[in-house]
Amino acid sequence: MNYGKIFYNDVANGVGCRTSLFVSGCTHHCKGCFNPETWSFSYGDKFTRETEDRIIKSLKPVWIDGLTVLGGEPMEPENQAVLCPFLERVKKEVPKSTIWIYSGYTWEELNDPSEERCFTADTRTILSLTDVLVDGEYIEKKRDVRLPFRGSSNQRIIDVPKSLKTGSAITRVFSP
């Protein structure tokens, strides 16, 4: 897996101060995407053990609330295979860290074993490690800059632990 950027001390992509990892590779190609260079799976740098170490170290200060993974598309099958063991490491080494994932795939797609575009042997584990999922493709016609933590009104902010317990998407509301 490659990544395009890492933002340390990011306050735009989730609650609190976070480290944000922008992975490379996306097959959605949303019109108006803010990060189209990350559509290519070969964009950026290789995600290595050293990259993991830097991110883990960045999550340890008390003022850092957690990790946000976006892109590109974290839930592309190729990316899931690398992210799964990394997110397990994050939860083990920095248990205070919340994990947010931004995905163009919906909650329903990610939980459907017949959805071969995004469901893999790692999907359920990744979701079990995730605190918040912002789901749905960016739709330019539904763009709304007033919405906290999302770009278009079709996207949902999902409380993953509650959703896993109930079996359906439980959304969270954040006021601007």
C-alpha cells in the first residue's frame, strides 16, 4: 500500500487533534474529489514499518485524540490487507486512540459479504477496530461546507461500536 500524505496535529478530519493518514488508491473517482491524485494506487510513498512507527509515536501524546484514515479509499481490498494489522497495532500500542475511517463505500456495502468490491476477510476486523465511519461517496451536487466532518449531505457519520451491536447504521450528529 502507498500513502499520499500524513497530517500530524490535524483538527479537520475528526473530533479533537488527530493524525490523519491519506492512503493511495481509489476506484470511486467522485466528481469534485478534493484529493484526485490519490486515486492511483502507486501515488506517494510506500507504507512501511517505519511509517507505522512514526504514526504510532505521533498518537502517544495526551493531546492527540486518535487516528483518521482517509484517502484515496482505505476500504479498497488492497488497502484493507495492509491497514488491518496496522490498526490492530494502533489499538494495542495506543489504546486511548480513537480510529476514524472515511470511505466512499456505505456501511451496508461494507457489511455485505456478497459485495466483492469492498468486502474482504479483513473488513469485519477493521470495522471492529473503528470508532467512527464516515461513509458514502462524495456527491458534488450535495456538497455542503456547513456539515462537520463530511463533504456532502449524503455522507453519514456512523458510530461503529453501536452499529455493530444493533446490526444497522447508528449515526452520530455533530453541530457546526
